[in-house]
Amino acid sequence: MKRRVLAAGIVGAWFATLGLQVRREVFQPELARLEEAALFLSPGVNFYTLEMDDRSVGLATSRLDTVPDGFVLEDFMTLELPALGQTGRAVVRTEVKVSKALVMQEFAFSLDSDVGKYQVEGRVEGDSILTVDLDSGTGVETLVHRLEAPPVFAAMVPIRVAIGDGLEVGKRVRVPVFDPSTLSNRTVDVEVLAHDTLVVADSASIDESTGRWEPARYDSIPVWRIGETFGGLTIESWIDEDGRVISAESPVGFSMRKTEYELARQSQEDSRLVDGGPEGDVILSTAIQSSVPLDDLETRQEVRYVLRGVDLTGFDLDGGRQELRGDTLIVRRDPWEAADPGYELPYGRMDLREALAAEPLIQSDDPRIQARARSAVSGIFRRRDPKVVAERLTGHVYNALEKKITFSVPSAIHVLEAGEGDCNEHTVFYVALARSLGLPTRTAVGLAYVDGAFYYHAWPEVWMGDWMAVDPTFGQSPADAGHIRFVVGGLAQQVEIARLIGRLEIEVLE
């Protein structure tokens, strides 16, 4: 049961590190020079096959067209991700309109999955205002972002580097980023790493003897390798002289490469005929095996871990139930029974206002969330006791939601209506309910021990005079000492765990 809902961190990392995923970048270009250079930019369509561990998991199309006052870039991506015996399907669409100098004017981003649709549309007003309309399937929220410079769209960044700065090995460019999939800003460092030649198929034909598509002709393309780094995570791509992506790789095991449409489609169809194993499973392939079994976690008050293989700088490892000593992390089960929160609900001071506020995807101020929260705690005699309310909400969310892996951007209102989800949905729903009752709550992301391995996971932390962990996905108040927190915060912060994937090693000290 537990493994069926462990999609949180790894799925967030997937969507955050896709080579052609929509991100919008804010950048101060030399507009006149760029506009002149863009005159030589050729429109066209590229097709890509998307792979994980040498298995096709989807295909993508990227189309660049000219319009009278600039360019339009359209990206379309379909994904079929195997996860614990299920197949999570998602469709990502992007359309961005840019000026002749490649400055973004407006964009639309959508993520459709089995459980709903997440859609963001944005438009630039003047040079410094970006207005964003967010629709997670339950109505439109409008957000306004103030910008320091005219924006350049993320998928246009390789083109911007190619025609604006030149593809010279060793060249570096730093740009701030707005990411519509996480509604956040970040800084990205772009570096030209190498120069080479790649051979790719540029046409396909049917082999009459097998009835299969085969490359009919190949083309040798001069390419440059660029790295885009943010939050300690680097995505590397090979691009041509116009800045169009030829192939790309991400640290979570995902890759994409240019090919012909027929070949990409055939590869995806072939993958559906192959039985999945741990190496092709987006959840199992990222699990970290434990050095010793931890079958007695329910009774353990403390577990000590040695963390190796990654730079731990910047992670939220120290504080509350966790204590970091060098590379050794001590995780203690919170003393729930003895906890004295020192306040009654609703929390009345301003020091924890961020842990009480509504957010775009945590709609704690929505009447439907507030009504559900009141219903969840109805009948409790000590309704103003934070500890009692936190325990009741843990049980309520655990029992209310069907356990199902989803590939989506979670919204509390959508979870309320759908009644299902993985740890992302359980956590977002819990946080919204708790905040609506005046209980300071935040999201923690890291690893949780299940059946001999550590999986990427999310859970809430509630304020009880200190931050204490609960887990509505597993029905635990408090969460056991097999939960290792690395990050605190929403989607924008959660992508930071991607730099752990495939590198982190955990040794359990007896």
C-alpha cells in the first residue's frame, strides 16, 4: 500500500527537469543586435523520442514559426511513465509568442493527466509586469509578477545563446527564470561546454521485409553542448548552430533525442509491449536500498544515517526532529505525547504567517476547503488543541483519499473533488485543511523508508512549539524516524531533490 503513493518528489523532479519542459526566463538582451541576428533564424519542426533507461516513454514535437512581428514556438510532449505496475500518462503543451528580438510577449502552458488539467497562461504588459492566469481545474486565479527586465522564454534560451552570444566553448551566461509549472523564479547559469558533430536520421521509410520504419538517410550536424544549472542541478543539451535542441539529458534518468516522427512513434509503441522492471520504473529505479532492514520503525525512537555521494549544502537537514553531525544525520521520532504546543487554535501571532497563508495551489481560504476542515474536526471536544486537531486531520486525509499514483501538479481544491492521489495530493490537501483552521503547517520533501528501501516522498510538518512531522499518506501521527527531510516548501523548492537522484547513498548505523 505505501509504495503505491510514493510518487511525490520524483514526479516533481521529472517535470522540473524535462529537456523541453516549459520554463520562462527573464533576461536583458541587447535587443537591436538580437533582432538583426534573428533575421537569419530558420523556422522548422523537430521530432524527438523521449527515453528513460533506454526505454521509450514518449515523444515530442517542437515547431518554430515566423509571424509578422516575431516568432511562435510550439512544443508538444506525450509521456507514458511506468510506475509500480501502473502507467501514468501526461500531455504537455506549450505555446509562446516572442518578438523579433526573442523577448516573450505571451505564453500558454498546460499539463493534462489522468486526474485533470493544470493550465497557465501569461502575458507581458510593458517591460516589467507579467500577468499569469492559473487554472488547476477548479477556476482561474490571477497572479501578477514584477520583472526587472523584458523576458526571454526558456525554450528560446539555447536559440538566444546561439544567435546572440555565440556558441563559443567556455562562454557563460546567467539568467533569472520564471517557471510556470511551479510559479516560481530562479537563476539559471548557462555554459557552452563542448563542440562536436552528431549523426541523426533525417528521413524514414518502410522496410518491406519487416513492415517496420527504418532510417532512410542520415545527416551530420555540427553541435554544441550547453549546460543549464539551477539549484545544484544541471541539464545538458546538444544544440545546432541555430540553437535548436538535438538531444538532451537530465539527472533523473530522462533523455531525449531528435529523430523522425515515424521512428519516435514506433519506438513508443514497441515499449508498450515490453514488461516493465525496476530499471524502467520511474519510482523503483530511483529507490535507494537500505543497508539494513528497518522493520521496527514503529518502535524506534531514533535512527542514525550516513549520507554520501552528494553535497549536502543547501538542504533542510538540520532542525526539529533532525540533527546533522558532519555526514551523519540523526532522525528522531517526535515526542508527540509529551508535546506542549503553547497555543490554542487559531494561531494568533505573525511569526508563522507563511505557514498559515493561502497559496495558488493550497487554497486554504476557499469556502469549500474551510467547510471540509470544519467537518473533519466536528465532534472533537478539544477543538482548539493543535495536537488533537493535527491527529484528526491526519486520520481524515488518510481515510478520505484513494491511494493512486498521479502525474500532475496538485491543487487542494482538485484533490477535494477528485478524492484520490499520491503523497503530493495527500500533503497539499492536509496543508490546506490545517491552515484553514489556523494550524501552522508546511510541506516537507525527502525520503521515506518502505519495504527495505528509501523512496522519494512528501509529508506535512505542523507547529507544536517546534516543527513536527505527520504523514497522512501513511496515517502516522507523528511520522516515523524513517522519514528523512531534505527540503521544506512547495513545488519550487521540491525540484531541488532532483540533484540527489542516482547519487545519494544511505548507510543505516546500527
